[in-house]
Amino acid sequence: MRLFSVGAGASDERAPQTTEHPSAPIPIVGPGVGESIRVPLGETGHATFPLMLGAAEFGWNVDLETSHGILDRYVEFGGNAIHTADGFSGGRSEHIIGQWLRSRGQRDRALLSVRVGAHADNPGLGSVNLVRAVEGSLTRLGVDRIDVLYLDATLDAATNLEDTLATVEWLLEAGKIGAVGAFGFAPERLVEARILASAGYPRIEVIDSPYNLVRRQPFEGDLRLVAGAQNLAVTPSHALEHGFLSGRHRNRSIASRGVRGEQLRGQLNRRGIKILRALDQVSSELDVPVAAVSIAWLIAQRTVVAPIVNTFATDHVDELMQGAGVMLSRAQVAELTRAGN
């Protein structure tokens, strides 16, 4: 069932008035409809549109003008959550978002999340580099507060977690960040973080783990069990697996584009066609784009709150936003899940 679509404006008085059957879906159509669609981001106190706009391509494969157009389109349809990282394009992504926030006057309406720990100037989660990384992101973004700070442990699994959380506590008290998330944390490290939180240290409330129909592990394991037990909000990145799950790369696997190694190459050769066929079937049944079905499957997963999706063009946003308005049946969720097994 499609709850809303991206088409003609809802306020268009020229649109013909029709009488819907009482059992028909609520006819929500057009820009701005998503402003009423918000879900709690775990226990952070923030509310998010159920799809976060990722900015990994800004300043790299997408220029400033196109980036601003993508942001405009996302907000036009009611989105409010923008995700970037200090390591995206060496900080250029943050510069571009900062320019957009100032030129559009959108800071107060935006839920801004930033992942730190991978910038070449301030790598890792050591106390000094963590403070410098946050200050650098605030400067590039031109803001005085990051709503959700994701700690990126992919380059730093050795730093003492207690020291990191002590620094996070100072950042929270100073008003530089509002809530804490984690990226690249192993399940046992999340358990350690919760033990430290019981002793008074800041609590991790959100996690980002790459997850989609193709890349089911490592999230579907201990990580999801820990997320559920700790009531963590999950905002999975790589929701479309670099475009494959949008159906845009049917004639070549992701692995052939150099994104992953031999293991993923084998997985996609065995499973890729099967997954795309299942996506095509559901897409046809619901009359929505393949990308929207991929997003809807993620949102239907336990503990997932809002996938993080990167895009290259404004027309892609139109497709993606429909994913938050699609309600898959249990049979459709099960069929897509089986196709990815």
C-alpha cells in the first residue's frame, strides 16, 4: 500500500476532486506531505523523517549546485534529517551543507548528524583528536551544535572507550553535541559502552551499521540483538548498496565497480539477479520505484528507524522519498527477505 507519492502539489486547487472508496489509502500527494511524518530517534529526544539524506557524495561526485538542489528537494517533500561526516570529501561535504543551511535559513528545522573519526587531520577517537574533530565539523558547517554525533571506530578500535566517553561528556555539557551515536562498533563494545553508561558516562543512543538486502551481515546477528536489548535506534547506511538496489546497475555487479572484494562478488553473482527480480515484482505490485521498495524493506526491519541514503541527483530524491510512504505486506517483506538469503 502506498501512503503518499511525489507528484502534483497537495495545494493545487486545479486538481480534480474525486470521491475515494472508504477502504482506499489516505490520499496524501505532493510536496510538504512529509513534514507530518516523524518518528522518534530512539531515546535521543529528536524526531526524524524515516529516511535520512546522506551527503557522502557532496563535494566528490556531486558539485555544490547539485548538492543544494538535492537538499532543497528533500526538504521540499518534508525531510528533516541530514547526515554527513568529517571524512566525506575531506570535509567539503560539511562546507556544502553549511552553505546551504545559511542560505536557506534551515538550521533550526534540520536534524543534523555528523560522523567523526575518519578525517585525515584528526583521526581516531582519542580525546584531543575527538575535540578537534568536533570543532572542525562545527566550523565547516557554520553551526554551534551537532544534534547527533556518531563516533566512528573503524580506524580506531584501540582507544580506551572510557576516555572517549569522558570527552563526549564534556562535549555534551558544553552544548556542542546533543546526542551520541556509534559507527563501526562491535557488539561487545556496545555492551561495554552500556556498562560505562550505568556508571554515569554518556549513553550511546543510535548506531549506524551498513545494512541492506544484499549486505545482511554483520548486522543480522549479535549486533541486532544488542541494538534491540539496549533500545538503540538503528540508522543503517549503504541502504541501496551503491545504487545496486535501486535497479540502476542491472548489467554489472557492484563488485565489478570495485566497491567490495571477492566475497561480495560471489554473493552478488549468486543472489543479485534473484534480489532484483523480487524487487521488480513488488515494485510492479505497488507501482513505486525499485529504490522505494528497497527503502521500505529496511524500514520494516526490527530496530531500524531511518536508513541513511546517499544520492547523486534531485530526481533520485523523488524515488527515495516514496520509500517512507510504502507499507509492504508481510508476504512482500518475506519474499524480499527470502530472495536475499
